[in-house]
Amino acid sequence: MEGGPDSACVLGIDLGTTSVKVALVAGTERGHVVAESCSRETQAYSSSVEAGLQGMEQDSQRIIRALNECLAALPQQQLQRVSHIGISGQMHGIVFWKRDQGCKWTEGATGPIFELDKVSHLVTWQDGRCSPAFLSSLPLPQSHISLATGFGCATIYWYLKKRGCSFSVTTLQQKDLVFSFICRMLRFSEMMSSSSINFLTSYDAAGTIHDYVVAMLCDLKKPVMSVQNAASWGYFNSRNKSWNTDILKKSGFPVHLLPEVGDPGSIAGRTISAWHGIPKGTKVGIALGDFQCSVYSCLTERTDAVLNISTSAQLTISMPSGFQPPETPDPSSAVTYFPYFDGDYLAVAASLNGGNVLATFVGMVAQWTAELGFQIQESAIYAKIIKAALGQNDSRLSVHPTIFGERHIPEQLASVTSIAASELSLGHVTRALCRGVIENLCSMLPVQRLMETGVRRILGSGSALARNEVLRQEVERILPFPVVYGKDVDAAVGAAMVMFHRK
């Protein structure tokens, strides 16, 4: 380990959408180095009983299990030297728990660990249960960020509204048949809504999944949430760092579920127990947004823009120091201003359509192949379509790839135009699809704006970009800037770096 055998190190944790990653970061004369790291797929996606096909939930227990597996894989000797823990994770989502019964501490193979007790599933940022009509029925937030489905406060409202309607049946008694029918329907409605009533009353704390981990490690009676995560929930004023409590109370919102809010980089508490060999009393930072930590791990110059394509896709630039976002949201704007660190903001084109679009395309090809009576692994399909696309330098096909919609235009789905008989090969279609992903991002944050803000270089990152040469070719074709790949954009490392710089 370059930091020396006795040097203290910082543990960075990222609870991502599909995987958990941990990284031990040590300081050296040349800066920080990643001494050890480990990642595990969570395989946590779970069906939603109440929200049906529109719901997108994850089994919280599987996420924590993956976290425990990662930590158990790190060298005990190095974990014993951890002085600070930085934690990031997927924003917007929400998990509920019982304050005094959120976890149980048990003895694991590597020392004390905590396991879930009275904790709900995680409703993720990908959740689609809140329709545009439902969202428009909610109070207007006093926030610079428009409310969207998958946001924590919107999800709470959904559970609140699922209580159903209260009807007066006194005037229906004159017609027994009608009355009997209505009563049966009411009983059915009560059965469907009672689970939602019981759901909200079963818990007295809520946060993101990484807020939950911080609360358990530090035994916080009330969770603490960073400005970054609070803004991602909606109904939060980033200027004065406070929830829209008055607005929420007037609509019957359970404001007791809202966490306290603190500055990113501040200390939330200390570990109440040894944890996988990490000493008791270790300082734990307030949970951070995974996006901000990813940017923090690589962005060193304000003239750089960060292009990240993983499950989703983001194109990001730094705003000038002192910038303040507008007081009210512009629902039609494709650019969102994310709170960063030290009062700064990032301008982000945060697309819901990135590597997940290509994964869906591969899944579709696999399904069609199976329906024709053949079996082929999706990994093999991915390799073959990329190879085919590399053989096609261009395609006149035009693919608008928004199969998951976008937060600013959720009703606009994907489309394909300029279809010619000569361009229906897998190579042509894959090339057009990859180009469409990049063009969609650039329609949200145009090249002209990048030039106006002084961008001189693009830092390319993300798993989808790393494994897909066609995507990289389209980036270089569309964006008129030098592109640097291989920049290690890593939320776990970023979370550790935040703690390092604030020790």
C-alpha cells in the first residue's frame, strides 16, 4: 500500500443502481491512491405489489448484503486503519424504516455487522408510479427543480393519495341494489388502500438508501440528509437549505418523515460499533449524491465537461462561483442545476436514456431470437452488434432513443425515422441507436452552450462508454472538443476524496 503500512485511510462507499462498490483511499505525497476496492452486483430489483408494472423497487436487504460482501472482501488490516467513511448512492429514491428497529447488529465473520430489521423496499429513481396527471395534482414546490416521478416526496404523496376516497352512502339507501354494489366497491377500495395507509403509519423515518446506512452506523434518532439528496427529493429550497414545510403541511404531507438537512462534506456522526474491523468511533460523513461524487472524482478544471454514460447518461458543466439557480422550476427545461460542494452548482443534462437503452435493444434481439427457436447469451449479442456497427461508418437512420421518456418531457417516447430498405442491418440500426443516445444528450445541453461557458475538453466516463467503441466514435463525431477517456469516474472514490479533503 503506497500510503505506508501505518497510515490512516478513508473508506468510500457507493450504493449504486445496479451494484455496490467500496474503495479504500490512502494519501501519498503525490495525492490520493486507491489501495483496495471491491464491487458486487446487488441483483436487488423486485416487483411492486401496489404500483404494478409502473413501480421500480429494490430489495433493501440485498443491497446491504452486497455491501457486507464487499467489506468482507477487503483486507482487515487496512480496514482497521480507516479514520473516516464517505458514503454516496443513487439519488431521488426513498426507503422507509422504524427508528428504533431499523437494524440489528450481529457478529459476522469479520466482526460486528448490521442487518435490516423494520425497513421497506427502496423505491428507486426509475420508479414510474407517479403519472404526469398525478404530479400536476400536487402542490407547486418552492424549488428550482421540477418534481418528477421517482422523487422521494412524490413517492410519499403517492402512498398518501392511495388512501382512497371517502364517500357518503346515506342517499343511496333508497336503492338497495345500487347501495349493495357501491358498498362492495367501497370494501374493495378499502382493501386496496388500507395497505398504503398501514405502509406509511408503519414507519417513522425515511431517506435515501445511503442516508439509511449512515443513520444505522451512527445510530441517528433522526436521519440527516445532505443538501444534494434533499434537492433530489423535491420540495426543497436549495437557497435557504430548507424543506417547503408550510406547503407540505397544508396538503397533509407527513412532514415528520423528512430528514434533517446538512451541508455536503460535513460529519453526520461516529460509528457506534466496530464494523467489519473498522474501529468504533470512526467519523461518518453525511450521505452524498452519487452523481456529485462521480464528478468530484475526476473534475479538476472548470473548463472541463463530464460526459458519463452508464445506466443513464449525463452531460455536466460547472457553473461559475456564486451562481444561484432560479427560484422557481422551469418544467420544460432539460437542464437541472444540482447542488455540488461549497455552495457551487453543476448544470446537468440528466437523461434517463443511456446504457439502459442499449441493454433494452440487446434484450429485444435476444427475445426475438428465442421466439424463433434459438438461444444466445445477451453478452454475445452485445459483442456482435458492436462489431457489426463498427463495420458501418454511418447510417441515415434516425433514432430518437427516449424509450424511458425524459423528466422534462415524460410523454415523449422513442421513434425511428428515415428508414430505408438498404439500412436495416444490425450494424446500421446499432450505429443509429448509439448516435441517437449522444444526440439526445446534446439536444438537452447544446454544443453552443458548452462553447459559451468556455468548455475546452470532454471527460468521457461510464461503463457503457467504456465498453462501446461505437458510442465513443459518435461522441467524437458530434462534440467538437478533445475527448479524454479512461478518467476514473468513481462515486465511491469521490465520496472518499470528499472526506479526505475535509479531514
